[in-house]
Amino acid sequence: MNNLLVLPLLIPLCTAVLLVFLARHVRLQRVISTLSGILNIGVAAILLAQVKREGIQTLYMSGWVPPYGIVFVADMLAALLVLTTAVIGLFILLFSFRSIGEERERHYYYPLLQFLLVGVSGSFLTGDIFNLFVCFEVMLISSYALIVLGGTKVQLRESIKYMLINILSSALFVAAVAYLYGVTGALNMADLAQRVEAAGQGGVLNVIAILFMIVFALKAGLFLFFWLPGSYGAPPTAIAAVFAALLTKVGLYALMRTFTLIFYHDHGVTHTWIGVMAGATMALGAFGALAYRDIPRILNYNVLIGVGFIAFGLAAATDDSLDGAVLYLLHDMVAKGLLFLLGGMIISAAGTKQLSEMGGLIKRHPSLGWMFFATALAIAGIPPFSGFAGKLMIIRGGFEDGQYTLAALSLASSFVALYSLLRLFMAAFWGEEKPEPAVEKEPKRASDPWRLLPAAGLFVLVVLMGVGAEWIYEFAREAGNTLAQPSIYIDAVLKEE
């Protein structure tokens, strides 16, 4: 057993509890949050190194050996996602210091952010499907408070829709877990995998699998995404960046884990539907990115294109596509967080969200402009940036599986994503320079280096993940191998102590 597994949850949890009592001491909250973020990155890096060196790590809570009790499991996929979460969390935290506003800081912004990180990391590390629901709820309850923090009319309107959809999906999640437990008598994911295989996935088990698919698709914004474009455009930049980088990815992770470990025996039912939803999401996301001419909507629909692309890798379910899905998932977390930070700074600099009212920002904000341009190339999968390797492998895996239509659609959606972001770049940074706004909606200017530096940190990661793709691929291949061969995960969790 490895007691280190619980630290990515305990560090932000203890930090959040401490910060609740320091709500009026903003500077102290910033210092403690920063130190906690650095510590969490260190712990996550050590955990990743242990998984690479020693294989899958497990922690049986209270000494209860599976299938009894709750188990935490760090395979390569979980370890990579926990480290990526910690890194993104720290950079967005640093960005918040000069963007979120002291009023929100005094109303528990930092504790809520830490609680959200607890839920995200717990979702990646848990090996129990009911505990996955618990971690989802910790994450979602924090997001409910964050999306409404500040109390603007837009936030209040969109928060109602966001909360109703997620409460519905949570109710369906509980029902799906109850049905699965009633049929199999198990909650441990590894034990469930064995029992579903022994029973044969068909009939009622396929119905339960579809119910889980609906739940996770709602949470990921996969096809059932009607709530996402408005909801993610309502909160301040830092909160929207957290949502775009992490929340939809937890839903995608749950899909990947569930449909490669438990429900992978009937691809004709489960993976066919995942493929259909992936194609629809890419297509509708592309239409949305083209149709709108305000920055939040364009960025939000680009989130959907990425969600569909990763789901396509899962639907193809070849070695290449699963490796590529892992690689692209890591890229998408970092790149979408960066994209939303840059988009927020563009809005702050221009004083408007509308492309038609922007222009000439390249003269006043050249660093911001060229970072956005390079990020657009990365999201479209243009080498040498981070999106290229993952996209190439997913498309190659799709061709191997005969998914020619989805492969063509994924290529087309990538071009649309590039076009929509370059159109934004041209509208905001070229053309006639507009007068600089006298009053900005956010406390500091876009040129403030303390806002630009966290975005620059994520930008460096995007570049390094592209240039060092071969090195990162070694980790992604190990994660993809565990997804492709569920017996590796099962044996590690159910082994004799």
C-alpha cells in the first residue's frame, strides 16, 4: 500500500478548511494557497515517479482489502491527470490574485477552489464507483458556489441551469450505481470488471451501461452539452478557466475508465453510441464556433470540439487511439485553461466581448496576441505544439478501426477550430486600433505582468509538451496500455496483500 495516494486529496482539503477561518485575510489566503499548490505539485510528481518505477499504486482505506472497503488507485492515467490538475490549479490560482477581485476573495473563493481540486483529484484516484459519485459531488458543490460567486445577473441566470442539469445527472448517477450494485453486488471497479465479464455484458447490464454513459456524457458536455456554452461564459475568467480545463475532463475520464474497465465487452452497443455522440459533439461544436462572434461562446464551443475528439479516441478503442486519447486529454487540459485565461485578458484589454467592437490590440499587447496565436495553432494540432501528437494518433487509430467518417469529421472540426480562433485573433489584434477603455470590468489591465506570467507558464507547458512529445508519449503509452488491457488494473487492485 502507498499512503502517498491520499495526499493529493488531503493537501487541498486541509488547505480549504484552514482558509475558511481566514476569509478576511486575503494576503494570507494567497500565501497559504500558493504554498499548498506547490506542495501538491511536488507530491503528485513523486506519485507519478513511483507509478513509473514500481507500477500501479494502491491504498486500502482502514486496511479493508478489496472488494470490501474503499480503495484508492494510482495507475499511470490517474497519476498523470492528478499532476496536470495540480499544475493547472496553481497557475490559475496565481492568475486569480490580480483578476478575481478582492470582494470574491473575501467570500471564500480560495477555499472553494481548493475543495474543487479535492473533488477532481479524488475522482481520478478512486477505485470505487460509489466513491466516484462522492468525489463528483464534492467537485460539483464547489462549482455551484464558484459559478454564482459575485452575484451578477448573468451568473445567477446561468447558475440555475447549470445546477439543475448537474443535480439531474447526479440523481441518474445514484440510480445507475444502485442498479449496478443490485445486479452485481459490487462497487469496487476492479471487482465489478470481473463480475460483469463473468455475467456477460448484455441485457440489463447494457441498459445500466447506457445509463452511466448518459450520466458521464452530461458531465463531460458530450452531445448533451446545451447547458455548457452559457454556463461557462458566466463566471469570471479564472473560474471559467478552471471549469474548461478540469470539469469536463473529469466526465471524460469517468467515461474512459468505465468503458475500458467495466463495460467494454459489447462494443457494438456502448462504443458505437460513444462514437455517434463524439461525432455529433464535434460537428455541433464546430457550428457553434463559427456561428458566434463573441469570445466566451467561441471558446466554449471549442471546448466541445475537444471533448468530442477525445471521445472519438475512446470509441475507436485501438491501441493508437487510446494512447492518443490520453495524450490529447493532457494537452487539452493545459491548452483550454490557457485559452480561457488569454481570452479573458483580451476581453479586459478591449473592454468588450464582441469581435466587431475590437481591433488593433497587437500594438498595446503584443505578447498577449502572439501567445493567443500560438495557442490557437496548438489547439488545432499544428506541429510542433502539444496538440499534434495526440490528434495524429487518435486519427490513425480511427482509420485502423474503420471509423473513416469520424476521422474525416475530426479533421474538419480541427480546421474549424483553427479558423474560429484565428478569426478571433485577427478581429482583436489587427485592423484599426480602438480607443482604450476608460473603465475595465476586471481590477487590473491585461498588460499587468502578474496576470500575463501565469498564462505564460501554461504556454511554456504547451510548447514543451509539443517539443517533448516523444518523452511524454512514454507515459501516455503506459496509461493507454492499462486502458487497453484491463487485467493490469484488476490484478493490481485485487492482488493478495
